[in-house]
Amino acid sequence: MMPREPFGARLRTALETRGPLCVGIDPHAALLSAWGLGDDIAGLERFTRTVVDALADRVAVLKPQSAFFERFGSRGVAVLERAVADARAAGALVLMDAKRGDIGSTMAAYAAAYVEESSPLFCDAVTVSPYLGFGSLRPVLDTASANGAGVFVLALTSNPEGAEVQRATTAGGPSVAQVMLDHIARENEGALPLGSVGAVVGATLAEAGVALGVNGPLLAPGIGAQGATPADLPKVFGEAVGNVVPSVSRDVLRHGPSPQALREASDRFVGEIRAALA
Ligand SMILES: O=C(O)c1cc(=O)[nH]c(=O)n1[C@@H]1O[C@H](COP(=O)(O)O)[C@@H](O)[C@H]1O
């Protein structure tokens, strides 16, 4: 079999052809209820299948949030597994939002779970937390690279509590977030058209206040329910705005269960984001 193209290249193509948008699949109990579904495995199954069927053939990236599936145990994980396979088959890139972070030897097991081709949960990319030290991520970075997959590393998260850790200054002077961004930049050195190691930088930040030129994708959650808008993107991301992957969960999902309404909501975001980035 031909080796898979690196994630960064596949993402660049997807963003250009399908539009700069990641839609999160976050089956909150409140959303299931608003859709007239039970907060149970049948509701989870119906919700997830509706979102994948409506959006996987048009949205660049779908980002299932693992916790919303794990809360239903093994049957919830089976729904997630099916969603990943179906979404990838329909042409969406799947970013597993798992935010894993552990010592290196355990990270190797997380890598085997999400970015190793032979895994039933193989995804195009996974979110990870570097707060056990960036070096602890080495196994997931290497496994992802060997499998044409990507890794998104938390840098400056969209929640207000993140600042106490991420804005703290290191002994050498730069903030913790900047140290992580510098590591990411090194991973992506020389990659064309875009590296496969991304950073997560919330669209909710008043300003980034860090150097975002990491030659990799910048996942920007926080648009919609958390208060950020597409118009905020140029201000937060500055010169790096061309690498931004804006992410929306609830503000698209609340338009369901009508597949047409879900598609219209995601198309609206693509239009607004394109206008903001132009
Ligand atoms: O990695 C993420 O996706 C993420 C990082 C971050 O800094 N903030 C953040 O909200 N997220 C995720 O993005 C989604 C945001 O959902 P909405 O606020 O409904 O659009 C959730 O699944 C969060 O877990």
C-alpha cells in the first residue's frame, strides 16, 4: 500500500477544498435532550450518526470529544469507533479530542490507540496535553509521523483557568505556552506545505501574546458557545491566521437534528470564517 501523505499536507488540502472549519461532535446530555433523544446509548448512537451523515462529506475536520462517548462505557466507545470509520470513509479528517498526557511509556499506548494504523480507533490526528513535559509526547509524535497522522498539542487553551499554568514564565524567561510552541516549531521544521504537529490556541483569548509561527496548524476552539466569533481570528492569530483551524461544537450541533439545518449552520460558519480571514 502507498504510504499515507503526511497529515499536514492532507489537512491543507482539506481546508482549501472544504473550507476552514472543524466541527466538534460533543454529545452533551442537554443536546441529546434538545434533539428529542434520550441520554442513553440509543440517543448517543442516533445523534452521532446524524452528525456524521450530515457533515462528513463536506466539513474538513470532524472532532469527536472522547469523554462524551466514554461516559457510556464500552458501548459508547463502539459508537465512537463506528463514527471515526464512517467519517473517514466519507472524506472528513478525524481529530480525536482525547487530550491525553502521561509518562512516555504510557504515551506509547495512547499512540497505539489513536494514531497507529492497526488500531480500531485510528484517527487522522489526536489532541494531547504536554504538561508532563513536551518530551513525554515523543512516542505519540513518532507514531503519528510514521502513520501519516497528526498531533495537536495544547498550548493556550480557551478556558480562563488555563492561564495560571500556560502563561506562567519559565526560569529562562518565556511563558510555558511559548516553550511548547517552540517545541512544536522544531517538530515542523522544513515541512511543506504544513507540518503535522499542531497547537491548540483558543479563539477566546484577548490576544495570543506568543509567537505562533510554528509551521503547523493552529486549532482554535471557543467559537460560538464560548463567546468567540470568526471576526476575532485575525486579532488573536495575527500573521499566523493562514494556519488556523477554527473549531465549533455546540453552535453547530444545536441546529440538529435536521441534517439540512446542520449543513446550513456549518456552511454559514465556513462563509463567515472565509470572510474574516480574507
Ligand atoms: O482541544 C480542544 O478541542 C479544546 C481545547 C480548548 O482549549 N478548548 C476547548 O473548548 N476545546 C474543546 O473544544 C470543544 C468546544 O466546544 P464548544 O464550546 O461547544 O464549541 C470542546 O470539545 C472542548 O473540549
